[in-house]
Amino acid sequence: MTFIAWKEEYQTGIGEIDAQHKQLIDIINELDIARHADKTQNVVSGILSKLTDRTEKHCDFEENLLEKLSHARLEEHMARHQDFIHQIEVMQGHLVDRKPGIEDMLIMFLSSWLSRHVLVEDKDTLSTRKTGAWKEAFKAEIREIDTQHKQLIDIINELHDARRTGNSQDILHNILSKLITHATSHFKSEEALMHKLNYFNLEEHKKNHQTFKDQNKRVLWLIQDGKGLLGDNFIKRLGNGYIHHFTTDDRDAFSFKH
């Protein structure tokens, strides 16, 4: 039986961080297998050295990411990383000294640390705040419109992931350009359908669409001119704006159809 199994609740939403956490879990499981198989001290010590090496690389990556994000709790997070690495080194010393029960103490310490580090510390500092998954509440109950809305949410989430993983402004610019292209096409389809349905508030709806297009293009121009950066707050407002539009303006408009 696997000592620690990867669970969905461990995910931070950042692919590289989650992959590294899985690697750490795999090594801890390898250590547990070695313990139960009565492997030699050299084997256990070698696995622990591998864990130390992977942990140091993981911590460096995580700290660089937090620095790029100008995270307010970077120093606190770094201190926790250093304390953990120090604790592993102390455990390695106890292994060499053949301290009774050290392997059991080691595996329980690592399990406890991993749970706290991944489920509490990293979830708190790194967990992504995406626009979120598609929900029933977003539906306009028109297949074509709902499909297009899902695509827009996917692109906003892609933008969010790219920002959180430290991608360049050029990459963010390209994703935002894709969003504008999809939104423009979607608005055109939506307005054509509303015209066909003789929606009484079509002109007001068009104005709302134009506001979205103008805001997004303005940000695009600022990035191109080097006068602005695409930050977390903008992406969050962008996602909230689209969801508000789906669940109020569009729901009102297409309830008219029914």
C-alpha cells in the first residue's frame, strides 16, 4: 500500500509546482518501501540525499516564482524552506549514528511536513485564484452561446496560469490577443442571434460588448508601448467582468427567448 497517495486536494493549480510536489511524494514513498524492506543504511541514506537534493531545487524554484510575483510572504516562506532542509540534514546525522527508531521518526516527520507544506503553506501562498470551472449558473441555455462562453473562460484561465508561472509579457500579450479575437467573434454571434430574436435591449447590449473590447484593447496597447504590465488584479477583474456579463446581461437577454 502506498504510504502517501497524491490527491486532488494537494494541487496548487501551478503545473510545475504540482509536478515537483508529486516527485517529493514519490521519494518519500520510496523511503518508506526501503524502510519496510530492511534496506541497508547506505540505501536509506542515499534516498534521503536524493530527497534533500530535489527539495532544495523545488524550494529554489518556488522562491523564484514568489519573487517574480512580488509575494508579500516570500521571506517567511524561505525561512520555512531552510528550516525543513536543516531538519533533513539533522535526520541524516541520526541515521549515521544509528539512533534507535530514527527511520520511523524520519518517515513520520516527512509525511507531516509534506502535508503542512502542500496543504497549508503552498495552498495559502501559491494556490491560483482562477476565474474557475464552468458552472451551471453561467448557462444561457443556448448551446452555441454556452460553448463560446466556456472558451472565453478557458482563455482567461490560461492567461491566469501564464501569469502565475512567471511567463513573459509577450506570452501574456499573445493570450490576451487570443481572448480579444474570441470575444469579438462571440459578441458578433451573440448580437446576430439577439437581432434575430428581436431582443428589445440589443443596442444597450452592444454597448456593453464594446466596453469589454475597448478595455481589453487599451491594456494591449499599454503592454505594446511598455507602459503597463498584465497583473493578477487585472486578470481577476477581467474574469469577474465576463462572469458578471454571462450571469446578468446574457441571462436576462436569453431568458427573453424563452
